Amino acid sequence: MKKALLLMASPRAGWSDGAAETLAEILAEKGVQVRTAAVREEEIGYCRGCGACMGRGEKACPMSGDGAQRLLSEMLWADGVVILTPNYALQVPALLKNLLDRLSFVFHRPRFFGRVFMPIIAQGIYGGRGVHKYLNDTMEFWGFRPVKGAVLQGALYPNEKLSAEAAGKNREKLGAAAGRFVDALNSERPKKPSFFRLMIFRTTSISRTRWSRTAPILRSAAGSTPRITIPSRSGPTSGFSARSRMPTSGGKRRRTRAGFSKRQII
């Protein structure tokens, strides 16, 4: 039996949560084991941008014991993940964005290969397609195989109830999205990565390696003020000449400042 996690990202129990209940029923009818989780029920500290999770691993995060790690474990439990979120100002709510920021090390160490992702967006009027694309792009970097979800139209204000017509259309959209999701779960054919995705994966791998090498140096120097010596134009300083020469393809030599050649910089 395939397993699915429905992650609710609204800061309140609104009609996007109702969509999660409907989707859970549809998936259960299709033979999928379903778990639900709400981001608002977790204590998740804001990302500080210290980079410890990238250089030394996620356990080095100063907030590694909070709800972000628990939700990551829930996502790893599932064969497929569905994020249900409202559209706030053409983006996801702050709760969800903070969770994605806290788990940004997954961009550099993707771990969801072979799993399926689908977004469900609840909105009043406009912008849901952009939110849908943002989430699918993000989760593809994490290793997921994204599938087309749904953008649900309906209530414009928080306490406004959906009309019977809008509720019926949304259920139809959820049924179609659930069918695509289950088909992807049952498909054993892996997705062929594009050349662009291979380049991104290679770039993030290299950046992670460089960060892990430079992080200890930065940490050891944290207690002292770094001294930077800039070569002067009048003469050599600290072993570097103010001007040096670099050969070109035509056999000539051109001057470069600060004594660094193009090859050294690269």
C-alpha cells in the first residue's frame, strides 16, 4: 500500500483544510494510506542564515530539535507528499516559507528521489498558478517527481462559505488531481532528468563541498578581526606585486592589478 502525507500550510483551520479532508477521502478510496500534518501545530524557529546545516549537517542547526525536523521525518515516511496551501499575496504563507527555508539544506542534499509531490492551492481570485509552479519547482530540486495538482477557486474572505457550485467544481478538481497523484505513485518508471537539472545538481554538490572546506576556517577566525592587505600601486606588498603580467593567446602580456592572474581567480 502506498503512503501519502497531506501537509496543511494554512495558519488557520479554513477551507483549505476542508480540501485536505476531501482529498484524504478520495485517496483512501483509491487504496492509499494517508497521514495529515499541519505546519501551524509545530513550533518552528525562523531560519537565521548561519549556514551550519549546509556546512556541518542539519544536526548542527541551533534549532535542530524543533518541528521542522519532525515534519521532514513525516515527509520521508511517505511515498508521496501533497502540500495544501492558501495563496497569500501571490505566495505561500509565512509558515510554509519558513519551513522551506529551514529545510534549505535539502536543496544541496536532495533525498526524495523516487517520491511524488503535488501542490493544492486554495485562492479567492488570482495568482494560484504561480504558487503551484513555485512549489513544484522547489520540490523537484529536493528530488521529488512533481505532478500537476489543482488550483481551487472559491471563498474570497476567511469566514465566507463556498457555494454549492464552487464546492462541486473543487471536488471535481481534487478527484482529477488525486487520479494523477495515484498514477504517479504506482508508476515505476523514473523521470529522466534534463540537462539543466543535472547542471544544477552538480553545482549544488560543488558548492556544498567548498562550504564544508571553508566553514572550519571561518569558524576559527570568528573570534578575531580579519586583516586584509590590499596591494598598493607604488610597490609590492605582502608578497604580491602591485602590477603583474599575464600572457595572452597572441604571445603578448597584459597587466593585471593586485597580482592575481585569471587562472588563479578561477
